[in-house]
Amino acid sequence: MKVAIIGGGVIGLCCAYYLNKEGYEVTVIDRNDITYGCSFGNMGYISPSHFIPLASPGIIRQGLKWMLSSSSPFYIKPRLNRDLILWAMAFRRNASEEKLQENIPHLNNLLQLSRQLMNDLKNEFHDSFDMIEKGCWTLYKNSKTGDHEKHLAEQAAKLGVKTEIYDAQQVQAYEPEVEVNIAGGILWLDDCHLDPAKFMKALHSYLQNKGVKFLLSTEVKGFERMNGAINSIITNNEKIRSDEIIIANGSWMPGIASLAGIHLLMQPGKGYSVVYENLEKNLHHPSILIEERTAMTPIDRWLRIGGTMELSGHSPAILPKRVMAIYEAVKKYFPALDILQPQPEKAWYGYRPVTPDGLPYIGRHSKYSNLTFAGGHAMLGLSAAAATGRLVNEIISHQSTSIDISAFDPERFR
Ligand SMILES: Cc1cc2nc3c(=O)[nH]c(=O)nc-3n(C[C@H](O)[C@H](O)[C@H](O)COP(=O)(O)OP(=O)(O)OC[C@H]3O[C@@H](n4cnc5c(N)ncnc54)[C@H](O)[C@@H]3O)c2cc1C
């Protein structure tokens, strides 16, 4: 049976991995060369620690405060856009305590499953993407944030997520090369990290060797439908017949969905990252700087810093103040870290695919007998990619799914 996957980001490639293993004839279609999407320059975290979905109580108040500052970690470009308004209204409805408590176990199950599957991938790929299993810091500068983080660690324990709580001196002992300027930190022991570009390249060459067909520089332009099914994908180059179609094109998903007559709520959440090489002194663990919503990923002498969430549509404009804010945040926590001010125009940026509740879309759509969605993981696409791939294979193969996927229903905001 033929399966076509639209989108060669980490979600598309992980779907291809599990479908190919099951014996399907898989084709991945991408309008670029797989290096363009959000999956290449992200922070590389695989984070069971992130079991709180993006839509949560307090986020709207905090977001409104942040919007008043041009260098804050969050920004919505004010504009009269129907989809943005519908998305914001749905986000607001989902940011309730009740909805949060309902959604946490589902996100936790997805992240835990993915974390386990990453161990299998690490073995199968002979560790070729350098997955480092040291945990991840959340570091805080004030005690109020510390109390919040400790409360989170208590919640985490109930979900089986392991943490250790340290004061500033103890964190410093774990980070002997760079002076820390913090009040304390929590080490999330189950988290791990990797270089996402290496992971993507490893998946790509593995899949090519296994016979997965890649149609790159090929843009999907439409669908041919008949009797409640999509029987062909129309691209700028050719018409592709397929028995099953998976839409996995990240933050561009609403555009493709609309070609199939489906309205989907999603916003691109732009984020930036900057890379430093050959650092003499570096961190030993990835670190999230909580008050500043900034992340740092060290791999040996290499360091990536990144953050911000900009809801400004798909726009190539780089806002220099927000890139500089990432650098300045790092300097507040690690004042002696020897890194140069970034050149904003050289920063990498990617668009997180953000749904109104912070949960992905994974599942079939009832409009067609052969259409499945896989995406909308916001800041957790890499963390949840392996599990998403496994679940999509189970859906296509009519197997019972490894975890309950009802909360990921792509039609839940209809
Ligand atoms: C700064 C930053 C840091 C992040 N850090 C992390 C992290 O540490 N851990 C984590 O888990 N997540 C992280 N994320 C989020 C993560 O990167 C995304 O969730 C993930 O990459 C989304 O993957 P995807 O495959 O859904 O989409 P993408 O990687 O965006 O891939 C979509 C693909 O679809 C293709 N496409 C689009 N339209 C078409 C079309 N019409 N026809 C054909 N092809 C098409 C695109 O070319 C693209 O290759 C981060 C994101 C940002 C911005």
C-alpha cells in the first residue's frame, strides 16, 4: 500500500520511519530540501519535563504584560485576521484550569512514549545523532519563580517524571566552567538533547537507504478527490496517486488543509536561535532560563541559544530587539560566558506549529477515508516526533494505538 507524507520535517520523517518499518511504500513530499522547516535549528530538547500544555491559566495575563515590551519573549503582531482571532478565542477557552488538568495526562503520555522510543532510535542508528542523556536545567533568579518550579516538580513526580532540586552553589558545582548568577535550579533527569540537524540528516539518509522516496522541491498545490477519498495529490511537478495521505507540513498545515476543504486552527509561532562554536568555556547541561523564557543547548564546545514566541504570521522579517533579548537573557544568568553579541540578520528562525490548546493534531479526519493529520506540536515537535510517527503507523495500520489519542483529534475545534 502506498502512503504519501506531505512535509519532510521531523514529524514527517518519523512517520516515514515507522510506516516504512511496517512495510508500506512511503513517499515524502517537501517543497524545500527538508532543511527549511522548524526541525533543523530548534533547541534539540527531548523534554518529558514539558507536560504542561501551552494553553494554561495565567499565560494570557503574562502574555499581555509581555506584549508591552519590545524585547519580551512573547509578541503578537496586532492585525485583523479572522484565523488569528478564531485561534485566540479558542486559546482563551482552553487556558482554563479544568482544561489544563484534562490535557496534562495526554501530553505526558505522548512525551513519555516518545522519550522511550528515542532510546530505540538511538540504538538502531548506533548513536549517530549524539543523543546526550544528562537531563536539563530549569534555572531561576527569584524565589517566587523557584517556588513555582518546585511545585511543578511535585506535579511531575506524580506523573513519573524525575527531578532533583538544587541551590545556586550546587548548580555551580554541576557547571564548573561558567559562573552562574541564579537563585537555584531543578534538574529534569529524564530530559535529553541532541543536535536536531544531525538527527534530521540521520533520519533522511536512513530512510533513503530503506527505499523511502523523497520528492523534494515539490510543492503540494491541490488534491483530486473521489467517493469520500483523496486519490491524488497535485504538485507543481506531477500528480501522485496514494492510498493514504498524511499531512505533516508543520505550521503551514492550515493552507494544505484548506486545499482539501478543511478549516484548521493553527498559528505559526516564530522563534530564533543563534549558534556559537569553539567556546573555551561552556555549560555542561542544557538550560532553560525560566524568567526570560530562553533556552541554551551546549554540545561539547558548541552552544545554541534561542527563544521568543512571535505570532506574526509567516514573515521573514527578523526583529533585532528580540534576537538581542535572547543574548541579554543569557548574560543575566551566565555573566562571564564569553559569547559575542549576535548579528540579528544572521539568526536562524523557525515557525512552531501552535494549536489553540497546545496539543497536537494526530488522527484521521472524518471528511475523507484516507486522510490523517500529524502536526501542531508547538515547542514539542522533536520531543514528540517518535511517538507521533508510531501512532500514525498504528492509525494507518488499523491497530489499537499505544496511547489514547482522543485529545489529539484534528476536528476538536470544529
Ligand atoms: C527556537 C525554537 C526552538 C525549539 N526547540 C525545540 C526543542 O528543543 N524541542 C522540541 O521538541 N521542539 C522544539 N521546537 C519546536 C520544533 O522545532 C517544532 O515543533 C518541529 O520542528 C515541527 O516539526 P514539523 O515536522 O511539524 O514541521 P517543520 O519542521 O516546519 O516541517 C514542515 C515541512 O513541511 C514542508 N512544507 C510546507 N508546506 C508545504 C507544501 N505546500 N508542500 C510540500 N511541503 C511543504 C516545509 O518545507 C517543511 O520542511 C523549537 C522551535 C523553535 C522555533
